[in-house]
Amino acid sequence: MRSSTSPLLTLEEEVGRLQLAEIPADQLTRLLAQLTALASQVAARLAAAPAPSKWRTVAWAAEQSGLSVHYFYERAQADHPDALPFLRRRGRVVRVEEAPFFRWLRRRG
């Protein structure tokens, strides 16, 4: 016997038990409306969920922006007056967070 507390598995089990052929025709519209409302709620949650960060190389950022690799390495230093918040330094390696990089690039023109 499977013991599950996941709402998704419970929903799957309930939907699996539905016998559509046995549901009276006058109730099918109500069922469809409920399923559509649920699908809309799921879509809204997915749209609101933050996308996972995608990290790129400085060479990638240089190619995308037309700026030099040196430009990004300099601005990855915390004490640089024009430090860029989407850069992360790990030792000698610098990574670029993709989404904030593109926002910065659009604002830059």
C-alpha cells in the first residue's frame, strides 16, 4: 500500500479514478471549468516562479556585449567603483549571471 502526502499524487489518484463515461453530461461543463481554473492557477504559479540562475563565462559576456574580457574581470573586483553585481569571482575565475547581465546590457543601450 502506497502512503503519499503529496498533493500532486493525490490529484493524480483522484483523476485516475474518474470514469468520464459515467459522469452525467450536464456535469461535464462544471468539471471542465474546474479543471481549466486549476490549469490557470498552475500556469500562474509557473510564471511567477523564479527561473534558476544560469552562469556564463566572461568570454561569453565579452562576445555578447562587444566589450573586452578585461573589462569584466576588472569590474568583478568588489572595490572597483563600477563593479557589476551580476559578476561572481571565485578565486581567479569570474562567472556572469545571465539574466541580470542581459538587463544591464539592455539598459546600457
